[in-house]
Amino acid sequence: MSERQYRRIPFEAEVQLAAGEHSWSCRLLDIALKGALLESSVPLNLPPETMARIAIPLPGSAITLDFQAMLAHQEATHLGFKFLHEDLDTLTHLRTLLELNTGDPEGIRSELLTWLKG
């Protein structure tokens, strides 16, 4: 089994998932520099590689992380998304969130540099 290139941190928040004409409230279970794991209250049965928008309002803040993403895997009510595009503000806030929750700012910066070179 291959090791993940980007660390995932457990982080719970309510999120909005939108795909096509449909939108659902989901729960964020964990997040990484390049993806997130969501949980829905019911199985959504989305086709593989569904393109979606994920909006994650940060609790206690006016900041919302906004991603264009692709469904990478799905198991029952758990949906794994790969981030494809985010604006600079979202990337900056995500980096800060990861740094604060890992306690390893240098490690997150290293992951970011790896991602930017990739």
C-alpha cells in the first residue's frame, strides 16, 4: 500500500457540496492540501469522477474555503474528493489551517512546495 503524499487532518465542519443542479449539506471528516473526505446523511451514489464544488465555511469565522473538486472514491455515505482548483485566498487559509492543526508548519510548507512543483 502506498503512503499518502499529503497529510490529512481530522477536521469537522458542515459543508455544501454541489454537483450539477444538485446541492447537499455534508460533514467534513478530514482535509488535506489536495483533498477532503466528506460524509453525507444518505448515500448519494454519484458517478465516479463527478465534478463538484465544495464550500467549507470555517467555524467562528467569515472565511469560506471554496474548491472545485472531483469525486475520487465513494463508500456508502463517505465521499473522497480530490481538489482540482482553488483561489489564492482558499489556498492560503487551507495552508494556515493545516499548519495550525498539525503543529508542523515546515512540513506543510514542504508539502505545498512539492504540490506547486508537481
